[in-house]
Amino acid sequence: MSKKDNTQEEVLESTQKDAPDDILIQPRGVKREVADGFSDPRSAAPKADLATENSLELHAMTRSERRRYRRAQKKAETADMTRSQRFHYFIDCNKWKITGILMIVVSLAWISLAVYSNTRPTVFAYAVVNSPDPWSVDTSVIDDYKSYYNYKDSDKIKYMQNLHYDPTTFDADYDANGTEYSSFPLLCEDNVYDVLISDKAGVECCSWINLIHPLDTYDGTLKTLFEGELKDRVVTAQDSANHTSAYAINISGTDFANRMNLGYNDVYLSFPGNSEENVDHIIKLLNYIFDLGIE
């Protein structure tokens, strides 16, 4: 045996000694022999039907030439296909592009709808307080209000119907759902809502937490109405400093209150908003409820 063969055997024995028992290490320089009855896969010639693409040639092409080349290649691949097979071939080859396009279209549609919804003019915003069954509140009278003033279908009515403000349970309610009791007052401070529709407990609680404005903070047409035609319907309540002021208008027994199906008979309007737009909406609602003849 030659010195070279002895060296290879020593390397093999040394390498195998350090390896786990179930792993055979073949050292570099030792030729791997194919077992009897098997052929060496490396000796087989490439299949004749496999298309080999010269990437260097493609890279040397211009963009338009590459597009023409790929179109011709796809045309050759689909030449013997039926129309249905071509369709499925197209979907299979372009599924990720199609998925991406569909996601973009859906996202753009959703964004457009959200922008449209949030930018539509709000012609009236109200919140219902202390209804025992908020989902049974009948809003058809609000639709009639909208028709009365010839508002367009695209004009938005904003509302909230499941608020609960009662002075006897306010602290417990706040602890149980602090997020709602923190977010709604902020909306009122931003003059988002024109009126609150509630029972007497709702008026007392909302005045106590300074959620609604005293009637004497309004001037112009509203001041005239509160001191004139609606004077007998004015209702007082106390604020957080125990000062008594006029805070609401009693609309009990009106067609508007009866039709809303609020779950209580004594119904009051109070006012969390005091912007010029809020005042305009309040006047229109009072005119609609009491037929005041205001143009």
C-alpha cells in the first residue's frame, strides 16, 4: 500500500472517530463510489426537453425586447391549450399581481367611502339618554324632520342612542365604562352634538357634570323663544356647584316625543352644543316640534 493510501485511511479513521456513531464522514479528497446496481446521477445528461434560458442574453436585451421575448415564450407554451386552459394559465402566472391589484382597489374604495362619510355635511346631531331599550327607539320621526327641511339623502344625521346618565348611578356607571363617559363629553365640548333627548334624570345628571349649557347662555332667536313661546316648558336643574338654572325644554306629549318610543313619557331637550351651527340646528328642531312658523 502506498504512502498516499495510508494517509487517506488515517484521515478517514481520525475524522470518523470524532463523529457521532450514526454519521459517516467522508473526508475531502476521497472519491465517492456508486454502489453496485445504481447509476451516478451526475453522469446523466440534462433532459432534452428542459428549456435553458440564457440570463446573460436576457440581461443584454432592452426592456421592450425582453417583453417581446417573454410574450413569444408564453405564446409558444399556450399554443396547444384550450381557452379555458389559457385562462387558468393566466390566473396561475399572475395570481400575485391580481391579488395585489384587488387589494389596492379595495383599499382605495374603503378610503374613499370613509372620506365621503366623514366629509358629508351633518344637518343634525342628537343623542338619546336613558332609554331602557335603545334599539327600539323609532328614528322615523328624524327622517321626517330631514324631509321637512328638504335635506338631500347625502346629508348626514349623526346620532347616539345608548347613553346612560343618571345621578343615582353615575359613579358606578363611570367606573364600569370609563371610556364612554370620557369620550362623549369631549365630543360635546367640540360641539359635535346639537341636542340631548332624555328623561328628567338625564337632565339632572348632565347639568350636574356640566355636559349641557344653561338656557340663559344662548341669545338671539333662542333667547326669545326660551323667554317667550317656550317659557312654560323650561325646566331647571342644578350644576356641580349646586346653582339652579334653566337647562332644558319639556317636549313631553308632542308628536315628536311620542313617536320616538323612548321608553319613558317625560321627555326633555337639553343642549350640549353652543356653536353657531348648533344654534341653527336647535332652532330648526324646535320649529319642527312646536310649529313655530320660523322660516
